[in-house]
Amino acid sequence: MSATPPFKTSTRPRLFTPGPVEIPVRILRALSQVAPHHRTDVFRATYTKVSEDLKWLHQTQGEVLMLAASGTGAMEATVVNLMAPGAKALVLVGGKFGERWANLCKAFGVPYESITVEWGNAISPADVAAKLDADAAITTVFATQSETSTATWYDIQAIAKETRSRGKRLVVDAITGVGVHPLPQDEWGVDVIVTGSQKGLMSPPGVATVSLAPFALDAIEGDKLPRFYWDLRKARKSLPTGESAFTPPVSLIFAVGVAIAMMREEGLENVHRRHAKLAAAVRAGAQRIGFSLFSKSPANSVTALLPPAGVEASAVVKRLREVHGITVAGGQDHMKGKMIRVGHMGSYDLSDIYVVLGALEECVNALGHKADGACSAAREAWEAAS
């Protein structure tokens, strides 16, 4: 006789993935409005305002260009718009998305060197400096702020000091960084930042952005790699008119506008502080019930966890989904089936952390590992975090 399946604890699905994230009600309302035609004054005003608001978010006096794409589209756009034929790049690789920079360079025939570290480790700024000093031909460094596959944070401020002092361009994938971690573009000296709408911007996927600092505005001009749809000069030319070069994702741009309005109301420093406290709470609560952290430099956007001995990560992921209605992510590549990744970027608060940690606690107990105290540990960490 088969065992009775456990009764579900939730009547609605919940997302705690590294993206897409849960969409706040306010943003859902923005998505539900009838979208105007994109070549009208109504939408031009919105497009212009969101472009300006993105400059506030990136803390730049340069320009932010929106593309109808996922974050990878923005990454590809930076490669073809910044790299001249024959110019050499340095790629920082510590996970799947550092590898993506390398794969993009390879696809377009860009010669590159790389610094590769074991998954879960951060890239050392000193290693970046040494590589740049050893090879004067390198013009551009492609980096990641929050490596989503390993839940690892890189010290972009320190890396930027090394690139700026040597006159090199720095391009940062901040797709799970913007709206989560501090990244004042102009102050830190970061030439280009790319992001996407489905992470810290709390919206569905489909809007990608490329932010150019004032000192990098000329980086996309001149003889570069072949480009058409990704030609950022076209986006730049259209921007003053309140239009995009090609059909924009109208409803999604309304959503992004509301997301930034929500962050303005909270205050950007408070947004960053809340994410730091959320991450601290998840890490403490999970460790209290037997999980261990995978990353040696944990990010505030997502936490990668190794399960207690005797508990399979895939079983935890399955039970979270089937019993609690909670979706988290598993590991990628060689970490598939070995870790779980819990996302906590966007509009999450401490009560959300109690939900996912309480469910994790139930799962490990059901799977044979006796543990308790996750939520109390989370509360202590939340209060202690600055």
C-alpha cells in the first residue's frame, strides 16, 4: 500500500529563485494597463522618464540604453560595441556567467585572456592588476558583480581601481547586482554596466540595459565588430526623441518605471541595506538547520547552500515545490544535484525569509535530518546585520 502524499502547505506558488523573481502587486497593476502605441507622446514621456530614472539607479551622469532582450542580449551588445577588431579582452571567470563573457568573446573572434577561479571563490583584484601589467594589449575587462551560478560577490570597487589606474575599460555584468548591491558607477569608475529587468528590478524578463558612464560615452563609437540590432549608436540616436531604435517592450518598460519608483520611495541605501539583512538572515537560518554555504564570498542576491549530510539537494528542491509551493533553483553544470540556490532579491522582506526557511526546516526533517531553529536564527541575524 502506497504512503499518503503529504498535504500541501500552500495554495499558491512562491518564487525564491535567482530570477525571475516574484513581481509586486504594484508592478502587476502597471503590467495590466492597456499598452499605448510606442510611437506616441504618452509612451515617449514614459520612455524618457524611465531612461532618466535608470541613471539615478546606476548613479551615473552618463546614459542608460534600453534593449528588448534578456541580460545576455545586453552582454552581447557590449562586446560588439566596445571591442574593435583585434582588440584584446580580459575575462574574469568564476562560474557560468563569467564563462558567458568568455563564450561571447569566442563567438565574435575577440582574442582574450582569462582569470579563472574555482566555483565559489571571488576574483582577486590583485590578480587582475597583475594580468593587466603582464599584457599591455588588453583594452577591456569583462567582470561579474554577483555570480548567480555560485552566489558569489566580487569586489567591483577594488577591481575598478585597478582598471582605471591603467586606462582600461571595465564592463560589469550586474544582472543580479543592480538594485541589490551598491554599484555607484561614476564614483567607482565603472565604464559599462549591464542588467536585466527580472532580478533586482522586480519585473518580468525582457528589458536589458547598458549603462555608459560619462567617461565611456565614446566607447561605442568608431570601428567595432559587426552590429545591427545591437548597435548602441542607434539606441543613442533615438534616445533624445523618447523613442527606441526598434520596437520596445512597452508594458515591461512601464513595469520597470514602477519598480524604480518603489526603490526611490524606499531609498537606494535602504534597498541595499535590506538585501544585506535578508541575505544574512537566510545564511544564518539555513546554517542553523545543517546547511553549509557554498560561496566563500556570499552575494546578497542569492544564497547557494549545500544540504546536510545524508540529504539530497534534488530531494529538497522537489519537496519545496510539491509540498510548500516554493520554487528554488538547483546547481548548474558540475554542481547540478549538489546544491540549492535561494533567491532573495526584489521586494522580499523578513516574513518571506521565515516562509522559505520554515519550509526548508520541514523538508530536512522529513528527509531524515533532525533540525530546528531556522527562523529564530534568521531573526537574530537580521537584527545584527547593518
